[in-house]
Amino acid sequence: MAAVADKSSDAVAAAANNNSNLVVETAKSESKEFNVQKLVDMFTKLNPLAKEFFPSSYQTRNNNNFHQVPVNKQSVGNENYSNRERRNNYSQGRRRLNGRAFRAQRDDSIRRTVYVSDIDHTITEERLAGLFSSCGQVVDCRVCGDPHSVLRFAFVEFADEEGARAALSLGGTMLGFYPVRVLPSKTAILPVNSTFLPRSEDERETCTRTVYCTNIDKKVSQAEVKNFFESACGEVTRLRLLGDHVHSTRIAFVEFAIAESAIIALNCSGMVLGTQPIRCVPELLL
């Protein structure tokens, strides 16, 4: 009887354990189903067309694939947003149009420009333009200097492409002491920045009396530069000698008492001051 009682008590305990496990599993499944159903209910309440679901770069497309209907078309925020998008699109289109127009204008200017090298330091822009005027109308002529060469180069722009093509035949022409080389230009002449031009008659008069001198030996003092120009050209009223630790030479602005002295100073290009041949150009050409 005792053995039967033990077995029955064990059976009752096992049944109780099974019932408790079943209750726990049932509770877990009900809790899981409750959580999933709760999430489903939350998602169904969301509006997929709300403004915050779309990136700022999204644009309304009136085609079969995209249709955006604002939640509140009368809201001030949506109106400001659409107005800002329209302004941005207009600005971007205008910039693209201006960029294409600028590139087309630059390419046309390049086709009308020739590159001239091996120019003697004694040759002025007026004389160079006079040489190429036989090929067509010259609208611009810029002579530039290379501090590492005794010669200079220039860009000559014509009114049409025919003048530029005709100018190529002048390659090898003696101009001064050297034959010039003429090639099609790969760049256009940049327009002059009007902010650097003289703004009054006094400034213009000062510019006519001033020359810009480059490739000055660093060992030459300001007094030596002034004595050099005064002995060769005339009285110097003001001189600014500039330089830094990067460049091997220095530059100077030399202002004379009269404009005739500045014209004489232009002929000093190529003369040796210290150990370097200097170059002088009118200040108005800077």
C-alpha cells in the first residue's frame, strides 16, 4: 500500500508540473501574439505620405510612377518647402546656363587668339599689334614676361578666326633682334579687372610716371636701384622695393618726376642690375 501511495503521489506531481509548463507556454504565446498585434496596429496608424517620410531632395513627379499628395496642402510649412525647392531649381538651371555660355564664349575667344613667343624685350605691345594688324583687326594684345628667360611671350586676339589663321604665317618674322614664333593659343586673354584700374585723373597721371621692374637681384639695395634709374632716366620721386624668402629675385615700383623719364625707363629692360637682367613695363599693364 505504501508503494502504491508513492506512485500515485509521483503521478500527481508529474501532472502538476505538466500543467504548470502548459500554462507558462500558453502565457508566452499569448504575450507574443499581443506584442505583434500591437505593432501591427501602430504601423497601420502611420501615414506613408507624410512629409517626414520623404528626403529633402525629393521632387514631385507627375507621371505614372510617382504621385505625392501632401498631408495638408494648406499648411504654411509645405508651401514654404515647395517655394524653396522651386527657387533652388531655378538657381541651379541659371548657373548651368551661365556656365555653358561662359564656356562657349571662352572657346570662341581661344579660336581667335594666337600665342607669340621669342619676343625681344625692346618690343612694345603697340609695335607687336602693328605687326599683326596686317592679318586682321587686333582687339587685344598682351605681352608677358618670363623671369627665367631674356625673351618674352604674348597673346594676340583678333576680331575673327580668319585673322588668327592668317597670323600663323608670320612665324619666323624678325621683330627686333629675334624671329618670333606664332602658334595657336590654348588659352584666352583674361579681361582686365576694373578694380585695379586708376579711378581718378590723379591716379592716371601717377601711373603714366611709374614703371614696374622685375627680376631684381636680391643683393642690390634700394639706394642702388634708385641711383641706377636716376642716372639712366631722370629724377625718381618714389621707389618701393619688394621681395620675400620664396622668390630668388625682387620687384620694384619706380615713380619718376615726369612721364618722359618713365618712357625712357622702359628701354632699360634687359640691362644688368647687380647680376640679373631687369625687366621694366608700364604700371598700367599690370
